[in-house]
Amino acid sequence: AQSVTQLGSHVSVSEGALVLLRCNYSSSVPPYLFWYVQYPNQGLQLLLKYTTGATLVKGINGFEAEFKKSETSFHLTKPSAHMSDAAEYFCAVSYGGATNKLIFGTGTLLAVQP
Amino acid sequence: DTGVSQNPRHKITKRGQNVTFRCDPISEHNRLYWYRQTLGQGPEFLTYFQNEAQLEKSRLLSDRFSAERPKGSFSTLEIQRTEQGDSAMYLCASSNGPLRDRGKETQYFGPGTRLLVL
């Protein structure tokens, strides 16, 4: 079955430090890849997505992610963390088709220390 | 564009009661999804509508769950005879786009309805 793995349910960084959130997918067919962010008591907001083309994708709020097919990975990075980045981050995949439903990872809660 | 809205935002009910949630998608979005998110987990797909037609239901959607989208606009999700295991955040999302390259679509999520079954 297709699945998404996010290593590290909790990640803590200092303000100004590099943010690295990991995401791996399991399928022989490369999916479409998404990162969503969820702030407390809010819905999910799209950060960025990879569909085709350039494998390094830039998103909102200074985040970017690189699709590596050989590693079946789509890790999310930000060079310098800000306090406002504290939230839960979800990696998701879809395979198109009639439904195009999203399959989510279990999420990574990012804490940013002052 | 007011985004996806969901009502109520919070619902507390007693086991055995029926509850109904409403989702208003972004206007002109013909595709609508329901997901369920339990504590410590990512959202899980429940069901999908294209216009008014319900095209897919997850095995998570037991017989106690029913969803409708009359006239292809807002959608309702009803849970009958609620159980404590139904406690979760219920998220609605909508999207639009050409039939080709569906995978490139962005699903826009509402703020969710948090259900607590006592």
C-alpha cells in the first residue's frame, strides 16, 4: 500500500537555525508531493508542491523542498527558522486519477526556541 | 474568495447522539473532500464528491456515516449513534481544475470541525 513516512514526530530548533523536516514515500510510481502546515486550531495550508519539472520547489514563508526520486524523498527545509514557523507540518502524496485523494504522513511538530 | 468554511467549529455530544457538520467550499470548486484527523495522526480520506455525485467512500466510513452534497454546492457529513471513537477533527477540502493532470490540483482546506463524544 502507498504510504508516507515522516521521520521525527517532534523537531526542535533554535531561532535562526536550519529547519529540516523529513518525508519519504513508498511506491514504485512517483507521486505528486505536497507539504502542508497546520497552525493550532486551524485547517491545513499548502506550503509547496511538486508535480513535474524542476525538482527543487520553493514555497511560501521561505520554505523549499527537493524531490529525490532515487531516495523516494521530499524533505522540507528552511535556512533560518523564525518563531512564527512553530506549527505542525504534514507531507502528503497523491496519484491523480478520478479521486486524487491525498495520503498524509503522521506529521512533524516543529518547535522554535528563542 | 472567502475560503472553505465549516460549521460548527466545535461540537460536544453524548454517545449515541446524531451530529451533522456542514462544509461550504470555495465557490465554483466542483470537487469536495472530507478527511478525518485523530490526535497525533495526519488527516485520513473519508469521501469525495464531484459536483453532487459521491464518487468514492473510504472503508473508514462506516454505515453510521453519511455524506451529501445536494446541488453540488455545500456538503453535510452526518454521524448517527456517535461513539467515543468518532472523536476527531473533521476536515473539508475543495479543489477545481481540468480533468487532465488532476494530481497538480491544490486542495484547499477549511478550519475543521472538532468533535468530542462523551
